[in-house]
Amino acid sequence: MSARHRAAMTGWQPGATISVISRDGCHLCDDVEGVVARVAADLDVRWERVDVDADPELVERYGEEVPVTFVGGRQHDYWRIDEARLRAAVADLPSS
């Protein structure tokens, strides 16, 4: 699904290099957010946390998969994340 189609469906559009659809009280989300924060700081890119429970359409689409990680607006992973793979995905993005 394209970022444009997803935005039309949910109203959410990734605005950072790395986005994490997450929820409060989710230990996997906390783990992924820690990795994402570290990688974003090391690579000097912006990341954002999107609360899945704040949007019923996000809950419908991603509620059972959180955390879901996006890189450059494209879905990268869900549930867990591999730091080396995330770094490579960010490095492969075109420069702006």
C-alpha cells in the first residue's frame, strides 16, 4: 500500500525518516522505540511515534501488529526490529 493510499485511509502520513506505530503499555513497542531512537540519533534523522489507539483506522489496520516501523514512508518491520537492517534501510534512502 502506498503512503498516499495509507494517508487517505487513515489520515496518518509519515512525516519523519523513521515512524513507529506504537501503543502505551506495549513492551515490544518500548524495545523498538529504544532501537529507533538510538539509530535516529546516530544517523541524525528524525523519527516519530504514532499512537495506534488514537485513530480507529490505524487500530483496524495495525492493531495486532504493533509496533510497526516505517522507513521513508514504507513499512519496514513489525513486532521486532533488527538494528543493522534498520541502519541499512535508512542509509539506502535517497538524500533530500
